[in-house]
Amino acid sequence: MEAVGEALKGSAALRAKVIEKCINNERQWNPDSQEGLATIVTTADSRNKRLICERLYNGIASGRLTAKDIRSFNDETLTPNAIRVLRGK
């Protein structure tokens, strides 16, 4: 996780590429998970995917998100820290 964070932190181009890939990954955007995340992020629907992906990968790059936080996305039981990062706090 630290290596991924360092790579994302050191390269804005890599971070932009990963964020675009996240936005366009339709398998991860099922309606239920997208709706749930949208209630946490609280922005207009047109920006939810971008904002969620930006906050997720910027959180990894900054070290604010831990491996446990990332696993909580897969489990769909977000940690309090993951929720704070998604809210932009």
C-alpha cells in the first residue's frame, strides 16, 4: 500500500490515469454502491464518480487511507476514516 501511495504521490499523470480508469470501471459502479457512496459524498450526480475516485486515490497518495480503509470499500462497510476522506474532510 505504501508503494502505491508513493507512486501516486510522485506522479500526477499516473494519478490522473488511475482516476480515469476508476471512473470508467463499470463493474465497480453498481447502482446500490454508487447510490450509497453518493450519499456520503453529497454532490450532484454528474460528478459523483469523479469526486469519489479523486478523493479515494488522493487519499491513498497522501497516506490518509490505510489498507484497512481500502478493504472496507470492498466489504461495503466503510471505516470512519474512509468516510471522512470521501467527504473531503
